[in-house]
Amino acid sequence: MSLKLVYSFLICAFCWNLGSGQEVIDDVKIIGNSEEPSQEIDPLSPARAAFYSAVLPGLGQAYNKKYWKIPLVYAAIGTGMYFYIDNNNEYKRYQTAYKYRITGRPDEFDGEDGPFISTQGLIRAQQVLKKNRDLAMFITIGLYALNIIEANVDAHLDDKAFIPNLSFRPSFQLNPWDNSVVTGVNLKFDF
């Protein structure tokens, strides 16, 4: 029970942290070279994308105009929900059979020669199905949070948000001491 409380607290703290600490700025203009037109950047677009994905999964991806990600979001969350519902239904089925068994009534696992599944088997099946159901719910919540995080990060990494004076490229150099190739990254910022 305490593990569920800890997970619930972590999820609430994460969601609260997403919305807090955001400073409201009306407009930001990035002024580049005189040849290039200035671009307007909305600093709240990552927060909006995360909020939209929190309200309706996939909406943040639509806000970012990454429509091909929406089916992936629904497939991931839908698969998790399918396994949760399936394990919950099976858990209830075995629980009902166990309740019938301990009250002396016939259940669906009784046969002509005796029960197909023993009473201990019904107890073990309930334990396994409950564990699988809880795991499926935890994974589904994780995928839901991943949907929100992905929309936020994708909005941060929007092509319009990059400064044109900033360049990033890989570099390859020959080491004169042992004739080996040294790889690296060049990060250049023009003032």
C-alpha cells in the first residue's frame, strides 16, 4: 500500500512541477543577421504542448504538427489499458471462483472428477493476475507521462527555436602521434 502512495506522490509532484516556475513572457524576438528576417518564438509553446498532451494524449503532438506520432501514442496507451482490463477481468473471474469454492458452491473450474484447479491454484492465480494488473497500470501511467514529456521536448526542439548563429557539426581529425582518427563535435556561436 505504501508503494502505491509513493508512486502517486511522485506523479503528482511531477505534474505540479511541469506547471510551476513558468515565467510569462508576451513576445520574444530573436534578431539574427541583417540579411535574415527575425523570427518570433512563443516561449510558452512547450508548456502548451505538455498541457495539451496531459488533457488529451496526442493533442500535444498535434500542436507540434507531428501528426505521425499520434497513432503511436494511442497504440502505446491503448495496449497498456488492454492488458490492465484483461488482467482485471481474469482476476475477478478467479476471485469469484474462489469465493464460490470457499462457500461450498460449484464454480466454473469444477469438473465431474473434481476441480480442474485446486483452491491453492485459485489463490496463486489471483496473486499473479493482480500483480500483472498493477504492473500494466503502472506501465500505462508511465507511457502517459512519456507522451507529455515527448510533446514538451519536441516543442523545445522546434526548428524555429534554434538560433541561426549557432552551428553544430561533427569533426574528424587525424592524430599525428599514432595516426588514429579522433572524433569530436564543434559547437560554434557567431556574435
